[in-house]
Amino acid sequence: MGWARDPGETRARMTLRVSPRERGGTPALPFSQNVVAILPARAGSRRLRDKNLRRVGGATLLQRSIRQARAAREVGAVFVSTDSSRYARHARAAGAQVPFLRPGRLATAVARTEDAVLHLARRLRLPDDTLLVVVQPTSPFRTARDIDACIR
């Protein structure tokens, strides 16, 4: 399984391998896309309460990022990893999939984004050749074209 970081953060490309034994969890979802965008949206920001629901240019950070990911031609599916039922409702209304809530241990101020992303990928039982694109809601000025360029 490979993944590319959000172009708003960096253009680095990383490869992570997840063995079939490690995947476990929820049965595979019925989609066959090779590229999946994952938006990590933790509710417990210490400095700016509900920052992912703050508005920039008429839309929340979460809505903007979901729209950008959905508009990217290379992205087959958009998922949000969150610990908040409120964020989950907001994400679903914006067109993202939120199949479950992230466990609390992956939603702390010291939890790593990579761990939350891998948790979602394993629970979804994504195929090993799936490219995971991390789209940070707190980087609102990226475009769908930026996401596509990062994937290519």
C-alpha cells in the first residue's frame, strides 16, 4: 500500500506496506479504486476549537478539502478519519465517506496522522496496491489539480 502526503504539506511520496494479516477489521468496502483520499479531522484541537469547521472563503476547512479531493480526477474515493460524530455528519453532508469513528487513542494531541490513516486503511481492508493520499483540512489553498499532480 502506498501513500502520498497532501501537496499543501509536502510533495514527498512514501510507501508503506500492510500485510494481509495486519489488515483485519471491517469487511472490504465495495469499490475498486486504486487511489483513496483520506482526510484526518480530529475534533480536539488545543489551540483553535473546532478548527476543521472554521470557514474560509464561504466553506468550512473540511468542506473545502472534501470538495477538492472529490474534484481530483485521480481520486476514486474520499474518506474522513475522525473521532467526532459531529465532524462525521458534516463530512457525509459534504460527500465524503465516514464508515466509522476513529478510536480515542488515535485522536490525541500526540497521535500520529500516519497511524490514523493506516487504521482506516486496515479497517477498510484496502488492497495492497491502493495509493493513499492524505488531504489535510488545515491546508485549504490546495486545489484538485494540486492533488492530481501529487498523485502523478
